[in-house]
Amino acid sequence: MNMVKSLFLGSAAALVAMSGAQAADLPLKAKAVEYVKVCSIYGAGFYYIPGTDTCIKLGGYLRADVTMFGAGAYNAPAWNGAAGAKSRLANNTIFRSRQDINIDTRTATEYGVVRTYFDATFNWTTGDAIAGGTLGVYYAFIQFAGFTFGKAVSQFDTPWTGYPGNNTSFLIGGYDNVTGINQVSYTAQFGNGVSAAISLEDQSSYLQSALYNTSGLTDAGFATGVYGTNSYAGTQVPDIVGQLRVDQAWGLFQLSAAAHQVRASYYNTALETSGHPSDTWGYAVQGALSIKNLPTGPGDSFNITATYSDGATRYVLGGVTGNSFAIYGNSGGAYQSLALAGAADGVFAGTNNINGSGITKTTAWGVRGAFNHNWNPFWSTSLFGSYTSIDYNGTASAQICATAIGFTCNPDFRIAQIGTVTRWTPVKNLTLSGEVMYTYLDQSYAGNIALPAVAAVAKPATNYELKDQGVWSGNLRIQRTF
């Protein structure tokens, strides 16, 4: 009897356990999966961030290139430094690898679209540390109700910035702000592609050329195109920029203008009691034209800008190009020949309020453009060029040339550039290209000059013939955009 009872109780317990297990295995109602949805209202590549009404797009490119016979990456001409000196210290090939990442978000509101945009680059260039490299922040801005706050392309610039058809980052003769500038701007859209913008922009890193006190000029500095002590003061007023643009199916027309404060520190930069010259204002104006749908072929275009500045040289000598140039060459009557040039927003002289002068502004003008032709859907070629002129008036020239002996001293100069690039796109978003460029420095000095040794480029102290110089440079590139 006890055995039967035990079997009965054991069987009952087993049945209870089994029924409990089956109940536990019954499926519960799962939460709905919220898949990422395509956001088509802002174009291809946007997706809704799950749980929000904000759309996001991730993009960028990976680029690898090599510059040959230049002074730096991205086809910098050999117009200064060891490359300009043509010494054994120069690198004949300069490699760069870059990964660009950008993040674009947009949210529709009752006040219009709120947009944020961020773009950064990770680079490794010949000369960087092993496994090192650099980080570049190009853009970081917010747009709302016509306003732009943060680091974005200048309102002075064109849609193609410093690249009317070129790969090189050193085609001067106009403004170039492809890496963005901090600003507060407002753009009004009038319809039919017509717009106007006004902006306050940070001049400190991008828009200040040199402001030389020629009392600090040395022979060693002159040998590298440096005409004294760079005496720019801290910024007081940002650059004031305005733009009017017509952007339609036929092309684009744009007028830009900027006001730029030129403000020196002190006659003696280490002593505030030495005084300073009065502040002054420079300016720049630009006209730009782009023509599309040319009869030469589908997708062909012609882009050109013309720029003039007075006391605002960086609007003409734009981008990452330096302010000083020194190119060496052969000579029949001296150790070597040399073309020298230096750019500045202005110059002044003196060591105190008693003997100090005011600021004399430098004028500059430039023309830059390109014709872009598509041979077929896979091959295209661009022909590009520029001409840049820097002019010092009589007062400024006299201050720069005050100690010149034995040669004709005139700091005015011109730079002409011409080049071509051919691109092959075998598959979508993958492009291979090759570029060649010629740069000619037409300086206004003449005669022979005795210069001290320049150890940085291994040049001895001896006589040099002052003479115009030209240099070739080239670039090969492959880029995958996503």
C-alpha cells in the first residue's frame, strides 16, 4: 500500500512539474521591432534614427596620393623650403593617406529644418611619426532658420572653393576656404536660385597675411621672403562678409565682398609703451562665374573667379599657401640664381611712437579658372590656371628696401600657374587621377645680392643672381567615396 501511494504521489508531482514547464514555455507577446527606415525627403543616403524624427546620413572618402617634385602633399609647388632650394634635404616624393568622415543630420520643425554637419579627416603624410598622423576638423556647424553657426565654408567663397577643376590645394589667385571657417551668418533665399548672405567670420587663422614691421628686417629673413617682424595684434573685429548669388540650371553668378581689420601690436612687440600704428581697414571683392551645359559635351563646365584686395591679401593668396617664396636655380655669373617674394597685408616701420610710421596696405589681384570636359562616362580632363599679382606702393617699397645695397630692390611679384588633370572612374565612386602643374614666379628684383648662409636649406653665404624661376610638380591620386 505504501509503495502504491509513493508511486501515485511521484507521478502526480511529475505531472505538475511538466505542466509548469509547458506553461513557462508559452510564448510571450514580443515588442515590435523598430527597423531603420529610409528617409527620402532629404535625398539619397538618409535614414531615420530609430525612435526619433531626425534623419542621419554618414559619408566620406578614403584617398591615397603621392606628390612628385613638390614642397608638400596635394601637389604643393617647390616654391619654398628645401624643395625650393633644390637641395638634398628635400623629399622628391611625398605620400599622403586620408580618411574623411562626415555626419549630416536633419530634423523638420515648425521653423524649418534644423541641420547639423560634421566633417573630419585622419591623415598620414610623409614625415609624420610612425603610426602617427594628424586630425583635421573641417566642418562643425548648425543651420537653423537661415542662420549658420560654427565652422563652415566662408560666405565669400564659391561652391567649388579653390578647386575650379584641379586636384592641387595650391592653385592661388583667389579665395580658398575648403576647410571651413568659424562664422555666424544669415542667408536669405529669394526663390529661383537667388540668395544673399551676410556673415561675421573669424580672421585669426585663415585671413591674416603678414603685417611686417620692416625695422626688424634682416638679411637672413630677406633671403626667405620675410620682410621684418610679423606684428599682427590680437583680433578685435571679425571679418564682415557679404554675398549675392544666382544659382540656376545654366550656371552660377556670384558677387562677394569682405571688410578686414588690419591691426598691429606694438612697434616693439615686447614693450607696450613703445606705442603702435593706428588701426586701419582692408577689403576684398570677388566676382565668380560658372557656365554649365556647354556645347562641348554633357556635364562640361567652365568656372572662373576674379578677386581684388587692399590690405586683405589672403583673399587672393588663399588656402594653405604660405606668405613667402624662395626658388633657387642655375646661374651663369653667381653661385646660383634665386627668385624671392613675400606677401603681406601691410607694412610699417619704427621702434616707437616718435619714429614710427603708419600702416601702408598691400594690394593684390588674381584670376583663377578651369575648363572641365567629360570624354565619356568614365574619363574626364580639366585644364586649369591662375594669375596672381602682389603690389607694394612707393612708401612700402622704400621701407622694405631701406637697407638694399648693390641690386635693384622692388618687392612686387607675380605668380602664374597652369596645369591639367585627367580622371578615370572605372566604377561608381572610385576615381584615379593624374595631375601636372607648372608654376612661374615673376619677381621684380634684379642684379646680384650677397646673402648670409641659410642653414635650414643648406645654402652658403655667397652671391646670388636675382632671377625669375619656374617649377614643375605632379600628383597621382586614387579616391573611394562613400
